[in-house]
Amino acid sequence: AQSVSQHNHHVILSEAASLELGCNYSYGGTVNLFWYVQYPGQHLQLLLKYFSGDPLVKGIKGFEAEFIKSKFSFNLRKPSVQWSDTAEYFCAVNTISGNTPLVFGKGTRLSVIA
Amino acid sequence: DGGITQSPKYLFRKEGQNVTLSCEQNLNHDAMYWYRQDPGQGLRLIYYSQIVNDFQKGDIAEGYSVSREKKESFPLTVTSAQKNPTAFYLCASSHGAGGTNEKLFFGSGTQLSVL
């Protein structure tokens, strides 16, 4: 069974700082990779996803993530965070070889301070 | 508006009581899911259903039960056998289960607490 590890439980950044949230997965086969975000008081929503092709994917609100197959990683990045990026971020994976639901990481809480 | 509706928003359970959480979607999605969210634990899959009248256990199904009698509805019952039910419960749906169809749409959640 696949699993997802998010290395940082809570990250605190000042506005305009650069962000990188780590995500590693364990599965030997082909995977689909996702980042979801949960803003305070709002529904979980999809930030970006990787299925195939260019390993650098761009999502909403200036976020991007890079799939590095050799490292089993899918780290989330943003060059300059804003206070409105304060949220909890979840990395998720599923396999394409069979109908498997998404497996989520434990999440990383991002707090952006002015 | 299309989406997923969970009710109630807050629910309190007494010891030994079964409670049912409602989840309805009007997105015409085939697959529906129940996740449990605990602080620092992320989302853990309880049950999921890919088609009507069929469902599968997730990673933490013990103490829970579900039904899928209609495509748009996937209620979750938290039984008295669930010894630690206090959590935030999220319902989600997707066009299909697995593969490239797996963008999930989430409801607003139900916070369950034990009295």
C-alpha cells in the first residue's frame, strides 16, 4: 500500500519569504500526485496535480510543484508567500494501476506573518 | 449550486449511542468517500463507494458503517463500537475512483464530539 510523508508539521514564514513544503511517497509503480489546501473555515480544495508529462506543474495562486521520480518526491513551492496563504496543505497520492482512493499525508500547517 | 452538503455541522454523541452523519451530492459523481481528520493526523479513509449498492472499507473502518442506496447519498454511521469518535468528518466525491479521475470535491465537514 502506498503512503505519504510530509516532513513539516508547522511552518511559519514572513510575508514575501519563499516556501517549500516537502512530500515523499512510497510506492513503486506509477502514481498520480496532488496537493490540496484547506484555508481557515473553507472546504478542502485542489491546489495542483500531476498525472504525466512535464514534472513541473503549476497550480492556482502562484503555487508549483516538482515531481522527482528518483526521489519519490513532490515538493510544493511558492517564490513569495502572502498572508492569505495561511492554511493547511495536504499532499496526496493514488495509483493508476487499479481503482485506489487517494492517500493523504498528515498535512503541513503554514502560518504567514506580516 | 452544485456541490456536497454535509449535515449537521456539529454533532454530539452520548456514550453507547449510534449517530449518523449525512452526505449528499448533486454533482452526479459515481464515487463517494468518508475521511476522518484529526489534528496532526491528516485525512484517513474510513469507507468509500464507487457505485451504488457497493462500498469498501478504508484504513480505519472499525466502528463505522455506511450505505449507498442512492447515487447522491452516502451516510456514515458512527457506532458505539467506535471508542474514539471525536473528530472532524469529511465527505468527498469524484467522477470515478482511481486513475486520472481522482479530483476530490469536499463537503464542509461535521465536527463530532462525545458528551
